[in-house]
Amino acid sequence: MVYRYARDYTAASMSVNHPDNRHEAAKPGTVPIAWKPSAAIINQSNIGRLMREQGCPDYPSLYRWSCERQEDFWRVMLDKLQLRFAIPPMRILGRPYRPQAPEWLQGSIYNITESCFNAPPDRIALICGTEDSDEIRRLTYGELERLVHRIASGLTERFWPGDRIGIYMPLIPEAIAIYLGIIRAGMAAVSIADSFSPEELQSRLRIAGARCLITVDSYRYGGKDLRIYEKVCTAQLTEVFVVNPRHLEWGHHDFADLLGDEHFEPVRSGPETITNILFSSGTTREPKAIPWTQVTPIKAAADGWLHHDIHETDVVTWTTGMGWMMAPWLIYASLMNRAAFAIYSGSPATAAYARFIESSGVTILGTIPSLVRSWRVGATMEGHLDKVRLFSSTGEPSNAEDYLYLMSLAGGRAPIIEYCGGTEIGGGYLTGSITLPAAPGMFNTPTLGTRLAILDADGQPVAVGGAGEVFIIPPALGMSETLLNRDHAEEYFAETPLLDGVPLRRHGDGYQLIADKNSGLTFYRSIGRTDDAMNIGGIKVSAVEIEETIKEHPAITDCAAVAIQPEGGGPERLVIYFTGAAQMEKPLLLAELRQIIAMRLNPLFRIHDIVPIETLPRTASNKLMRRKLRGIG
């Protein structure tokens, strides 16, 4: 039943916006719609306003306009975001057009961080909480920009424009200012998740060519003190700045010594300038280094304005970390839309976090499905989401039952915008819209300005009801055009199908197309990755990377890492199929393998189960056939 879960999980009567369907199960040819926008919601939304301005009678016509007239669409979005140029672009999309490396904002000169401070200086920009205190810290746009200036000024006294500066920190106010200060100084931020080991930290700094690292001494998470600086010392790095240090190794510096003058002239350059280097696992052990340019933040901010409907009055948050793409996405999507955003240093699975969400007045709450499950099990968020008007979810497949529960906590008035993209996209390619009906666990539109093709194994378009691999049809603003340590064309375009002679861009996700005859919409349901990557704990990681790490255990002869989605949908679970270990008890082996993964890769990559097998299925060319393993054990 469409509303049974939402009704059962709340003691109070929940107001749903189409109660006539509350007890009606989805019929053949229909999708179990959980939320429909009212005329008032559509009219007040950013997309509703854009439809009126462009003379588009409905969302499908707006989507066609955004794809067929990209010059016009992106020019309008630059105006909506109030992008500040020292020299405006001659063209939105340069000529001659190159499908694999289009030239966006041809001829322009700017510094993208200037467009983050168009709001009045006295407006609240940042709302900050920590696990060890209920006290909330607020920074205005003016206060944040002054700190950004001091960091940029200090950096330019020691480094040069174009240099790369590592950030190995939780999502705290200083990290936000450091990130923006690096970019304002014409340098590139190297984002590294603080959950990574010293070895992983070293490899990422080496790949990026970072000149120094900025980190924090420690912070509280899940009731424990995470001593980040100790890991930095183990990595034996030379040039390090530490926020609030309790002690300093020889040659390391207090972050306070880095701060310079409050007045700083931004370093401006072309749109192709690298501003941020992030990492995403591929199909080899070395992580894939993905540069963001000055164009990428425009994609993040536009998706925020369009699909997350961010207004100046909103308070936006996301359960993420500084090393993952949703942190810079949150920075740009909030600040470039002149809204406030909330950040929390600590575990989002706690009652303290729930109190922070309520007291900070969050109106747009972004999260990941595995966290929603923990909220539901612990009843963590109940009574704390009265101000939320929109949820968003990314990182891994959703479980519809969990998300109906989450919607019930906001009285059924707040839809869930499913959002799928990637670090190399700067935002999403499939998402939702507040102007369309929402079905938890499903997407209802490609992002505006992005064309997709979903093809079967023979490269033919998938009919409604079928499933296939998604490809992005160039051009699409925000997409990566280079990689630091891979061949970009080989990674995303090699042997992909052609459309009108143009190679399609590979992303590696599979989707099923589902029609809803009541609304006339086509919905998209994730069926997982089509390559060797997987989403574990909301983080994309290579199966090969996990397998090579598992093989370090002396009892493992061979193994295959497989992501398996539980019945009913939801976050993927990591299962290891292995040969060897005949004399070792399974519980002990599982514990030791979990420890290896936590220490060598990431403690968030938790193994759900291990399954012994006589031989692993392989092709004639010795390639693992992971799909054949699903369902065994």
C-alpha cells in the first residue's frame, strides 16, 4: 500500500496530500506515488518560476528547452546564480565544439568564490554544531568571507597560484573557509577524507602533487576522540598546518600562524583552471584523481537551485565529509544561492545530531539511505523534522520503506529528491523535481540540461519496462574533461556507442525504466553498477581495490568482492566470495578481514558476509564474473 508505512510509523495522524490513494496499492502500469505537488508548491518553486519565464506549459517542455537550447538555458542559469565575471564569456559553449572536451564559458575570466558572497554581509551563511556540545555557532557571510581572505592572504605568502593544498579535516567552519581560501588564492584544494589511513593519505597527496596539508588535531565522533593529527604524523609529511593543535611535530605549524590580512584581491583566471582535486576509485588499486574546474561549481549550484529548490530563506545540510564531493557541492549549492547551510562535526546517527537539525532550522535535509535506516531503527529523528520541507538522498540505492518512514516524520509534506551523479559530474544526471510526483527509491527526471541514453547490451535504446546501462549524451556542463592519473577518453568514451557520430559518455550505472500511466511520467529505478565499482556506505569504491586488499590475508587464495542489494531495495551490502582458508573458522576470518579493510582502506567499507566457494567463475580471458556470484551463499 502506498501510504501504509507512513501511517504505521507515526503515532499522530499524518496529513498526506492525496489521501484518496492512501490505502490503494499500486496497480499494474502504475508507480506507487508517495507525494504529489500542489499548484501552490509548483508556482512557488524555482522551476515553476522558470517555466513561466520561458513560456513552458509544463516540466517536459522545460526539460526539452534546457537540452535543445543549452546556450540559452545556461545563460539564464548564470543570471539566476548571479555569477560574477571580471570578463564575461564570449560564448557559453565554445566553437568548434569538441564532444569529449567542450569549451564552456569561452573567453571568461573570474574567481568562482566571488559568486559565493552575493548575499548581504550580515546574513547567516554557516550554522555549525558539534557532538560534544549543544551550543550552535553561526557565521555571517561577512564573517566567513573575512576568514577566507585571511587564509588566502596567508597562503599567497608561502605558495604560488596553481599550487595544490591538501585538506584532511572533518566538516567544520575552518575547513569551509580553508577550502574557499585556497581557491580564492588561485590554488587548488586537494580533498581527502579524514577516514582514510596514513598510506591512503600519502598516495593521494602524491598523486595530486600537493605542496602542503592542512588538518585538525582531533574531533569527537560517535563518542570517541578521532585523533586525525596522529595519522598525519604517521604519514611523515613535512609541510603541515594544524587547526587547534595540542602539540606539534618538528617542522609543523599552527594554523593560526597561516592567517594573513583581511583584505585580499581574488586571483582570477579562466574557466578551465583547476580549483579542487577529489578522488574516486576506479578499477585499479590507485584512486582516480578527478579535477574540478571553475565550471564545475556552476553545475552544483544550478542543480541546487533547480532540483533541490534552494531559496535564500532555506537552511540546507547534508550528511557528508570534507573528502567527498557532496561537501563542495553543499558549499556552492548553498552559498551561490545565497542560503544558509548547516554543518555538524560528529556522528549524524545520534540524538545530538537530531537536536542540531531541529535547533538550526534545517529546511532541506540531504542524507544517505544507510543513515536513514539507522534513524528508523533508533527512532532518532522523531519529533525533530518539523521545519524540513524537502529531503534529498544520494550515494546508494534507497529502500522505499525507510523513506516512507522518513517522509512520515515531516508529516508527509516533504518529498524526497533522489539524486544520482558522481564526482566526475559535479552534481547529478538523474534526480527528482519538486514540480513532479515523487516515488521513494525512484528518480523522475534527468537533470535539466542533461540528456541521457539508456541502452541494452547490444547498444540499443531500452524500452519502458526494460533495463540497461545509462550513458550521458555530450555536451553537459560540469562533466570532467581530464584526469590526473588516467586517460580520460579511455575511461569514459572508449568503445561507447555513437549517437549522430558523437561518442556517448560512460558512467557505469544501470537503470530500469518504469512507466506510470496515471501521471504519464517515466520513472528510473537503480539496478546497481555495471562495472567493477560499487557503493558501500555511500562511497564509490573499486571491487578490485577491495579484492587486492583482502588477498593480503595469508588464508585467502582468491576472492571476489560483490555488492548485493537486499530484498526490498536499499544500500548495497559487501559480500566476499573466497577460496582458501579451509582450516580457519568463519567468524574469526570475517573479523580479521573487516580489520584489514578498516585499517588499509576505510572503516566505512564494512563486510556484510564472507562465502567460501570452490572456484570463482571467470571468463575465457580470466575476467571475474561477479554477477554469477549473487545469490550464492
